[in-house]
Amino acid sequence: MKTSGILFTLKAMRPVTGIPALLMVWTLFVAASPSTLLDPSRLTMPQIKYRGARFAPVPGAVEGLLAQVARRTSIEVNREPLALEVTDPDLFKYPSIYMGGDSSFQPFTAEELKILRQYLSYGGFLLIDDNSGRADSGFDRSVRSMVAQLFPHTPLQKIPRDHSLFRSFYLINSVVGRVVVRPYLEGISIKGRTVLVYNMNDLAGAWARNSLGQWNYEVIAGGETQRQWSIRLGVNIVMYALTLDYKKDMVHLPIILERLRKYHTP
Amino acid sequence: MKLFAQWLGLDPAEYNQWQVHWGGDLSIPVLGLIGLLIPLALWFFGTSLSRIQSRIKRVGLFGLRVAAFALLLMMFLQPQMEFRKSQASRNSVAVLLDNSRSLSIKTFPSEATRGDRVRQALADQASYFEKLQKDFQVDFFLVSDHAEPVLPGELDDRYRLQATNTDFTRVFMDVKNRYQGKSLQGVVLFSDGADLTQGPDDLSPELRASLLALGGRVHTVQAGGNENFKDLAIENISTADFGFVHQPVNLSVTVHASNIGNKNVSLVLKEGGTILVSKIVEIREGQDRYAVDMEFTPTELGRRVYSLSLPVFAGEAIAANNRRDFQVKVVRDRIRVLHLNGRPSWDSRFLREVLANNPKVDLLSFFILRTLTDDVAAPTSELSLIPFPSNLLFADYLNSFDLIIFQNFRYEPFIDKKYLNNIQTFIQRGGGFLMVGGELSFQMGGYDRTVMEDMLPVSLEGNVLKFLNDPYRVEIPAAFARHPLLKLEKDFTRNRQAWEQLPSLTGLNLGLEPRKDAQILLQGVHQNGEEKETYPLLVTGRNGKGRVAALATDASWDWNFRRVGEGGSGRYYQKFWSNMIAWLTGDPEMETLQIETDKERYREGEEVLVKVRVLYDDYNPDSGKTIQLSFAPPRGELQTVSLITGNEGEATYQFLPAGEGFYRLHMELERDGNKIGREALFGVFADTAEFMKPLVNAHLLKQMAEISGGRYAAIGDGPLDLSMLTFSNPEVLEPSRRKTFSLWDNWWCFGLLVGILSLEWWLRRKAGLS
């Protein structure tokens, strides 16, 4: 609607040249950019852009995850891809963001770290996903360095198995991805809320799907079952970002504990 | 001395007394040194005179030297001569009448009070007091914890036995101060000895010291006795000043029994005429104190008055202590909120965070995480999802909540339509309800043409565009600028600026028509080309006793996170929701009629300050309004005064309550032809300490008399003879005029000294000495 309104305005004007014309074209371009077209009431998960490496080595990953979220849960999503720099003024319109990569990247500037710190401290959520499939990758080294600068007094810690994240939708016992480099997640929590989750198992590789609906990458060792667990983990992470510790309310605990006790979940 | 007085210019007939005062401030060591040096110097001088042949000359010179030293010593000691004119005055005797409440206790078998016995004794012994007044200045005082002078003729009016505390130590100190500079020869104390500051054994050191400081005899006359003293009393109640509604409140009660015998008595707790709890107390001879624990559960908010009572037995000395009232302020422990979310979203996540972090809120949240059409691709056993307990929530436990929030929540298929009637009843009985917008709310949630539409402050139009997805700015209509729900800042101007700073929103439910008596607190203003469109954003209303609100957006979270991104904070978002919760649950500070007193508990004799505030429904002050303020003492007539509110809608009234008990204040005014009002409660408490130890303490009275050299007597059923209560009557001269002369710092003293020294020197020279 926004785009057609602007076109109507252009038709009504006299022909213009030079800078005004460029400005109008730029305005049209900006008006048509995905972020302003996205329904703000739906979940959008932008991908973070950074310098010195490919910020999206696994195309279609986030869209693939969001498609699964939409299929399996009541959450309404925007599946259009969106990439933002940390300094983008629209960053705070999207309380959850994704960061992936497979090689080392240029460190964030002090300004970028400050914004990201504020973003996470006051309600935002960041999922970092190592797409390299290797332990001690360049991306892993860059991430750990960045997180250490982001929260120098709060180091990355293993997320315990009783964390709400592992029971926010599915009951999850295993941490996997396209590969299994580390069978656990790491994270940082502030005042009881986990604001950053770091996974080294290339979840994106398990989620990514092409436009024909085919999976882009094989899952190493565990096959399609492992892919399903990866998808479940992704759904849980998204659900946790939106509901936090809701599943720890007393009304839910008895049933969850009973199910965990009775059934052996993979 | 007469000659000396005349020489100083005084009339000896006028000044009949004289005295020497020494003004020198020499310490003992210095005086001792002088006492050593002078004889030593004289001895040396004496030996130096041995060369003089003439004995007369030696004696004369030595005498002059001694005189010089004596004069010098006198100058060191600075003597002053005081001449006084004194007259003979009378000695004083103070008669102290115990005026405390314990004197109102009856004595048996006559059933006259102890105070009556004192009055009778004063009347019977009138001749004793007449004789005493011939020789002494007799002053009467009413005493309790201080002494208050009273004329004998005023006793009938003023001897009322209402003082709330007995403290003899302070009484005697007060009496001593009153007789400073006068000759007090003693005291006659009429009392029952029930001094609460004294233990059962010896006098306290403080009382002993104050007795001795009086300097005279203290005769004590005991009023009343403990024979056949029968009493059952609620001696003490221990409970918290406030309690939580629907939560047990504990009471610890101490019952005191004296000469009641073996009985089972009922201790009953009531609120008004309703019995809450009753317990049996087994009274047995040989035991006088009983501890009883009780528990009750208040069901309504506000200041509640409860009473504990024991039966009154025939012949009880004090009936007043068989019943005690007390007050408990009943508050909510926490506001219980049921928060239903149609789907996880940022709006529900940020609101849930605010609610969960509010220490005043007890939150129960449910999210619909999947719908029937969602394919979870997993068996139930691998899901953490639980069935939505609609029956439990909307049938069994609905009334345990204070506020229900439907946030972007479509009720079907999760709640049976019949349960919507329960929500209607919940609201009309005083519960709060809020519907927050989104694509599953209002008409899109299927609430049109249901009882929920009747509950909402908006009607739901069909056949309209349902949702606005464009940005719009938020405005406060001028009429509601003072509404407490919108108060983000205390200052009016800063509040307006705070709202202007908040980001615009995107997402607004359309087709909401505010009802006639609803209030549109916020509007969404959307610029559609040249046209400005205004839609209701936040609408509030009342339904029955409850309050309802409709917030037609799912984007209020922008006031939090986006505001942070713009360099601000989420403080205003949190404040907005805190105000919303407070208003929906009827927080007293959000009432349009407010009445309160400056305290909740007053002592007898304390003035009460009542403050009232009247606001319009839009919370603007209603100034110049006449209101009727009524109050009634517990056993008195209703009184009503008219007050007129000032510029801020406030008025005050101050008054002295008639007596102890609980008072209910009622303010009433007329608005639009209807009478509206509000009530408040406060208590006036008499100090009942005097009845905590009601027994006569003969031992104390005897000890006081013995220590001071006085006599003890008791007013019994037989004749009383006070003639044995005697006092010393020494002559007392009271100076009325004084004149003082210094004997050392004048010319003749110095002249005499110089003269003596000069004469001595001349004589020594003549005698051939240096």
C-alpha cells in the first residue's frame, strides 16, 4: 500500500530533473525496502551484518527456521529475509536477531558493541550460530572475542539442561545441528534472562531449505532424525525468546516433570 | 552589729538578720599552703625581732605583722556581709489524691469504688484537715504521673478518676519542684498503690530517691482492698496491624482471672454482629493467666474492626476489661492477575515481563503455543504443552483473581462460551478486565454479539476494516490530561512531555465505538494524506462494581524497547502498565472520592484531622463543592458538618472525638442528581494500662511510709483516724529583703593594710631593723 501511494504522488508531479529526481528515486527505493513492508506484529528475525567475512554463508537458514516455527506453532512470522547492521536505526524494532558465519570477522567497533550491549540488556535476544562445522574455527575465535568485549564481567557459560529453553515447546535432551561439535549450548544471562545463545553445531545448515522445499545440506551422522532435533531446538530458541521463563511457572511444572520422568526423550 | 549596720547606712530595725558569705574560690591545697606559709613567715619575723631589747616593741611589731597577714588572708577569702529582713512563714503539707483509673474499681462487699472511699474519708476527716490548716499551709493535688493543684471546693468537679497512668516517682519529683524554696514538711497520699512502674518487691531506686529528696514524711492512706476482688479480663491482645485478604490472621490473647473459681468461659471474636471464632478457656483456681491463640481470615478489604469478649460474671470489679476492640487493616497481599495470550508475540512478552517483575503482582500466564491446525511433528509426550485448563480457571478459580487480561486472545475453541458469563459475573462483582488488541482481539476474536461485548467499554462494529497497520501518533484528549492512569510523571508539564517523547505505534484495532459513559483516555491519530483520522486507542469504563478497559493495539511494547533504541528508557512503559493495573484493580489512590485521617489510631484527647478530596470522573478537581461529612461516636449521636472544597478539590476538618471507640466517617455529595459517598474508619483508644494490674498494692504504700518516716493507714469499713498523721512544724523565717556589702574590695580595707604595713616599717626602722 505504501509503495502504490508513493507512485501516485510521482504521477501527479511535473517532470523534475537532477537532485530532486534522485531523491525521489531514493525515497521510492527506501519505501520499498523490506523492513518497512514487514508486519510489525509478526516475528521477524533479522540477520546481523558484519565486516571481514560472509555474514550469511548459509542462505535460507533463518527463513527455513521461521517456516518451521509458523508450521508448528501459533507464532505468526515474517519470512522475508532481512539483514541489518548493528548500527541500523531499525535494530530496536526487532527484539531477536541471528548471527551466523564460518570464518573470522573484523571486530565490532566500540560503538557497535555499545549498541549491541544496550540491545541485549534491555530486552533483545541474539542467537549466534557457527556454520563452519569445526571446533575452534576462526568464526568461533571471533565470536568469543566479541562476547568477551560485550560482557567482560559475564563470560559465556554452558546453558544447563533444566533451562527453560529446553522445554519452551519441545522437551529437548540433546543439542545438535547439522554437525555435533559441542553437545551443549553456551549463553549469557542478565538478571535471570538469557540474552545470548551460542551454538557451535551449525543449526543453520540443518534448517536451510531451497525454494523447492528441499534441504540444502546433509546432516552429519544423525540423518533426518538429527535434523528434526535441530529444528526443534530452533523452535524452542525462538519460543524462549518470546515467552522467556513462562514454562517454569508452577502450573506447568508438574506435567513437564512427569513427562520427563516417564518418557525417554531423545 | 547594729553600729556596723548603721555605719553602712542601713536601718537596724528594718534588717533583722545578717550573715557573712565567703566569695573566695580557693582550693583546699592552696588554703593548706597559705596555712603553712603564714606561720612560717611569722616565725621568721619573730626571730628577726630578737635584737630588739624592748619587749613592748617586739610584741607591737609582731602584732602589726599578724594583723597585716590577717587582712591579706581576708582579701583572699573575699568576705561579704549580707543583711536580711526575714519574716516567719508557715510550713506546708501537701495532700495527694490519686486520680487514676484504678481508683474507679469497686471494693467489696460495699461495691463503693476506691475513689468513693477517698471522698468519704476526706469528708469524715474534715476536722483533721481543719486542725492541720491552722498550723500548716495545706495544699491539695490530684496525682497520677504528675501533680495538679486543686482547691478543696473543686474536688467534686475535678476528682474524676480518669488519669491513665500512675507513677509515684514522677509525682514526688513534681511535688518537690513545686515546693522549691518553701518548707514542705510532708505529704499525705491517698491511693490504692497501683503504680505500674513498681515491681512486686522493694521500691525501685528511683522512687526511693524521690521520696528521700522530698525531705519530709510521706503518710500513705490505702483506698480499697483486695478482699473478694473478682475480675475476668482480656489483659492483652497481640496481633499485626494489618492482614491480607483471604489469608489467616493470628491473634495471641492473654486472659486474666481473679477469684472466678473453676469455670469454662467462652472467648468470642466477632466482626460486628458476626461471630468469627470462639474458644473455650478453662479457668482454674490457682492460675490467674491464660494464653489463647486464635486465627481468623478476613474476606473484605479495608480497615476492619473486630471485638473480643468474655462473659461478665456477677460481682466482677471491672466489667470494662471483659471486652476489647481492635482494628486490622486488610489489604491485598498481591494482585492476582490471569494473563491469557492468544499467541506468543513481543507485545505479550514485554507485558508479561513487566507483570512478572512487579512485586505487587501474582501472575498466572497462559500462552496458546499451538492451534489445532499447527503440525508439531511430535507426539504429546515430547512436548511441554499442557491442556488449557479452562474449566479450572473459569469455573473453580475465577474469583481468586483480581484482574483478567485477554491479550490478542480469541476465546474459541479454548473457552466454552458459557464461561464468558462467569467472566461477566466476575467483573460485575468487582473484578478488573482488560482486552489488549491484535488480530485475535475484539471483533477478530469473535467477541462481537457475546456477553464480552456488553462488558467492554466499546461496542464492536462489524463490516469494517479491522486493523490499521500504518504508524499513528498517540494523543491524550485534554479532558483526561489528569487521569491517574496516564500519569507517567508527577508534574503536569513533564507528564505531557513524557507522552510526546513516546514512539508512534503501528497496529490498531478498528471498529471500536466507545460507549456513552466510557472515557477515551488515548487516541490514535493517523495521517491519511491530507486527512487526519482519529481512533480510540485506550478506552476505560465501569461495569457493575468492576472496571474494564480496551487497549486497541498490540504494539505498546514499542514504548519500551524502541524507546530504549532511541536513547530513552522503558520506564514510562512500566509506569503506564503499573498505573493500568492499579486503576483496573481499584487502587484507593485512584478513586475520585478520597477520605482519610492523618492517623489510624488516636489516644483519648487527641484531635483528629480529616482530609477529603473530590475529583470529577476525568480526575479534574471538583472545587467549590459542598460535601457533608458525618461521624458518630460509638455510643453517641451522629454529627454532620458541611465542607466546601478548595481549588484542588480538597477540604479538611479537625475535631476532638468524644471518647474511646471506633469512629466511622462518611463523606457524601451530590452529583448529577445522585448521592455518592465514601467512608473511612479510625479508632480512639483509651489507655487501659491502669486495669492491667488492678489489685491494691498495700505493700508499696507501707514501704513508702516506712522509708520516709511516715505512717500508713487504710480506709476500711471501720472508722478511720488520721490524727496519728503528724508533721514537724519548725520556725521558718523567710527573707523578704536583702542587702549585701563586700568587706574586702573597698578603700578602707586596702588603706588599713597599707597603714599597718607602713607603721610596722617605721617602727622597725626606729628600732634599728631594716
